[in-house]
Amino acid sequence: MTGGTWSNAEKPVLPGLYMNFQAAAASTVQPGSRGTVAVLVKSNWGPERQFVEIGSEAAIRRAFSNEGADGATAYDSLYLALLGGPKKLLAYRVADDTAAPAALTLKAGENDALRLTAVYTGSRGNGFRVSVQPSLTHEHAQELHLYEGSKLLRSFVASDGSAAAFEAAMNEDAENIWVKGEAIVPAASVSQVTSVAFAGGVSGNAGLTNADYVAAQNALEGTDFDVLALDFAADSALLQSFAAFIKRLRGEGRGVTLVVGGSHAEDTAMAAPSTASARSASLNHEGIINVGTGVKLGDLSYSSAQTSAYVAGLVAGQRLNESTTYHAAPFDDVTRRWNRSEQETAVKNGVFLLFHDGRQVKTLRGINTLITPGAGQNNAWKKIRSVRVMDAVRSDLQRTAEDSYIGKVNNTEEGRLALIGAMKEYLALLAQSGVIEANGFDVVLDPAYYGEAPIVKPEADQVFLQWNVKLSDVMEQLFGTFHVQ
């Protein structure tokens, strides 16, 4: 899709829908579908440098395993994201150039006969073990049993015991997601062994640098996602790199959001409020959310950086007429309970908090890191819900314009009226769902361009519209006076 923002000084070249949002009294619009979350993770197993769709906890174990060994974060981060309830969850495994698969060479006598290689890179493969023994059910056949620890993963039968037969049995088995075979001497009969271990598997987590994560931005740019979370507390340089990445995509018309957080040490320190506030101040953008508290679930504690995956799932999963404010979270506690004064500081300084109210954990207020609104913005831009509405409206209208109007409808009065009518119908649907106020919206030709004294006369292929929308919000502060007689 082509689109983004526009200015009179430098109008876009490509065809598309270009929209600027300007603060009126209480601006913006909102559609309604759940979004896609992308999480960058580390793992000791699984596809690397590609996106894998995850739909359940079992899918995490199948794609990446549930181990946290060797610096792996995939299981925890993706599980937390699922708890948030996104429509779609994409995992992207980041690995450095040392990543390598575990392998094992089986012999025929003294000579190499069959090479077994783990399907994926990572240290998990070093835990695979193999036994080769005569088949109990097929004469002249041999069986190869693949174990992980004491668990039998898969058995393969070679009808004649040859390396070629084992290769075929492994590589043609659609259910075999662990190893692949390569016959070094196809006709050789593989020798019997007992519990021989794989070796050489490297996860590629130890040497990760900021450059590896920056490289992942190229993959993200070519993928449809709505909310992005990292699996660790990035340093200032990497945070700014991702912030610039998100700001650029948003400027190009993609309503994407970044969710970040800090380390466990930062979350639990006495200076946690000032540290989290400083992180928000350094980002200060409506498309970036900064989580300030870690959480506890059972015996496990998660940093605010890890908790960002949950927040990403929550933001993406909500309907447009819902809010993250005071949302009941599925955690047992937070890693540090901020007092009231600290909570007030967080809200003023663009920090997204979770807190324990004495009964359960909740999110405090659905805010992003925008502290100082920019030109054309007001306090509505500080609300996650408001920004999601703007992003959804932009996306929906842009898609409709591209599919049904741009290059298809004549730029005549009749054509412009048809476009305006379609936009009004869309806003009416939003009003029915309570996203905008029913009596507070309109779409007209922008009087600055079509009035009696236009500032610029539109070109023959240009249409300038003005949306006037009154955005609804949820109740967040209730004030009352109790009269006693």
C-alpha cells in the first residue's frame, strides 16, 4: 500500500491515500479488528531469521521448544504474548553467525556411512541421542531410535539396514521435525550403536549484537504486523534505532506500534520510577509504549521487557471500543509495587504500568510514551486507544481508497460525492460500535481547497477531504460529591 502523510510544500509523487491527523476538539476515528503481534526472540531451536506463526502454547513447543537454556527467550516471550490475546502472533528468531546444527556421523565398521544433522541450529540438538539395533518385526531390517533425554522422539526403519534406506526413512517422514539424514556410503550397512549423542549445536545467542537486531528490521518491514515487542531490555542506541524505524513506518502510512521495557534490575530498584520515566522521555512518541513494571506468574518473574510481549498482545487483541486502562491481567503480582506518588509520576511521564490492587493485577492507564505532543497533536495522542483508532481509520480508508477509488473513479463532483458518501457510511459503522460519537462526525471537501478563496487549487487528479470526528473514550476518572444531612 502506498500512503502516508502529506504537506503543501512537498506533495507525494506516488498514487495513494495521504492523511494528516490534526487536533480539533477531541479528534479522530476508529475501525475494529484485532491485530498482529511480532516478537523478536532468541532460542536454542527452531527456524531462524524467518517469521513463524504461533497459535498456541503447543505451537511454541513444537517450533522452538519450551526450554530456556542457552539464553533462549522464545517460550516465555511468546507465551506472554498469547496471554494478551492477539489475533495473530508471529515469532522471529534472531541468531548470530555462530549458530550451527548439532550432528552425528554413524559408521559402517570403521568407515563413515550416515550423517545425521539436526533440522535447526541450536544447543537443543546436542541433547539428541541415537540407538541403532536389529528390527524386532522385520527380518534383515534395522531400526534407528531418536531420543531426547529419555523421551523417544521418533523411530525409523531401514528395510535392508543401509545408509540409503535410513536417509529415505528420515527425509520422507513428514512427522520427522528433528533430524535429516545424508547417506555418505549409500549401500553401507550402518553399525549398531547405543545412545550415541549429537554434538556441535550452537544457538547463536551469545554473540548477538545490536546489528543483528537492526538487520531484523528489514524482515519486519516486509511483513504485515501491527505491534512489535523485543524479548530483552535494549540499550539506548538500539532503542533509538527501533524508535526511528517505527516512526519512519508510521510516516509512510503504516500504523505500527513498538512496546519496550527494562531489565529486572531496573524494574526492582529504588530508582525504577525515574529510570522508566527517563526511558519514556527519550522515546516520546505516540507509536511507542514503555512498560515500567515486571510481573510474577507462579514461581516465575518476568522483567518489564519480557512483559512488553504481553502488553503487545493485549493492545493488538482488543477491539477498538475497548481500553487497556484497568484491564485485569492474568498475573499473580508485579515485581515491584509502585506507591501512589510513583504511579502518578508514571502517568505523567508516559510509563505503562501494571499494579496489584490488593486483589489482582491490573494495567493502570492505557498510555504511550508521548509526553509532549507535537505540532497538530493534543492529549488524545497520549492514549493507546486513540492512536489505535487513528491507525485503524487510516488503514481502512487507505485500503478502501486503493481498492475502489484510486484510478477507478472520475474526479468529478459526482465521483467526489460518492467517495464522501462511502466515508460517511464507514464512520456511521464506527458510531454504532461506540468508537465515535453518533452526532459528532462528518466528511466534507476541505474548505481550504474548495472554498471561495482556496489556498491552493487542487490538480485535476487530487481530492482534499476533511474528516470531523468526535472520538468517544472510556470512563477513567469518576468524581462525586457525597452530601451528608
